[in-house]
Amino acid sequence: MIIVDGNESVKSISAFENLEQALTSIMRDEEMEGRVITDVLVNDEAFSEIYPHQAEDIACDSISRLEVRSVPNGELAVDIAGEMGKVTLMMEHGARQVARLFREASDTDALELLQDLLDVTRDFMNMLGDLRGRYAEGDSEAFAEKTEKLSSLISEMSDGLENEDWILLSDLLEYEFLPICAEWREVSEQLRQQIIQRVAQ
């Protein structure tokens, strides 16, 4: 049995060799146009791939019930944009911790946390850029300036890392990175409002 958004599908799970084929077929259905899968339940248990294409390794003869839940792309975009402000708060918190650890000469811990902070920052910028590209219009010049400002700060931080200048890194995090996070929080809220307006149209 296959259930899609609460409705039983005319498709049968036995018609597919593996879970990936079943999910691909479901996503190709006309009613899934403009939607994204948020939950997959296999035999009433939540399924999430541990490795790429794991669904291909799950034979359909072991599945008696497949349930798929989805939401419109725009709704998911609004939800994600709503979380972006929280991410900037996490970035601020991380920056404060890294600066404190460098000042306390806990270099190993600081470097580990700094790498996490840089990864989160990169993911944040990628997600923001993607959402902006899909749903927002507006002042691309201001966005480009803010992006350039952050890029140049990260380059300066990389130089500090290379030279093992922990005091410089601490200063950059506290006096330049933190204010930039506040700016990006404003940008992400403006983006969220733009997405809400666009989805409402």
C-alpha cells in the first residue's frame, strides 16, 4: 500500500523493485509538481537515508506500507527562511566561544570550533543564496556588497589562521564577524518576508 499526503495511491508497492524506484515514480506524478517530500515512512517507521541511494538497496518485497508526506515548495521555503535568523544567532554564539577559547590559549578547541563555524557560515550563505535566487527580487547590489564584505572577512581570518595569529582571529570574530551576523539576520528576515509575499501570489 502506498499513501501520499493521506490519500491511498493507485500504485502498488509490489510494482517496484526498490524504494528508490517507488519514490522516483511518486515524485513524477502530476500532483507532486511544485512539492517536496518532507517525510517517508516505511512500514510505519520514519526513513532517512544514511548514505546516498540507500533507498535503492531496500527491496520493495520487504515493504508492506509506504507513506509519503509533502509540502508545497513555497511553504518549505518560508519555513527554512524562518530558521535562517536562528542560524545567525548560532553563528554569533560560536564566534564568541571561539574568540574566548583563543584568548584563553585553548587553541585546539578553538580551531575545531572555528572549523564548525566556517562550515555553518558557508552552508548558511549557500542556502540564503539559493532561496534568494528562487524566491526574491530586489536590491541585488546591497546583497552583493554584504556577501563581498563577508568573503573579505573570511579571507582575512584565513590569513590569521595561516599565521597562527590567534589574537587577530579573536578580534576579527568579536569586532567584525559579530556585527556581520546581525546584518545577515536582517537580510534573512527581509528574505522571509519576500518569500511569504511571493508564495501568497
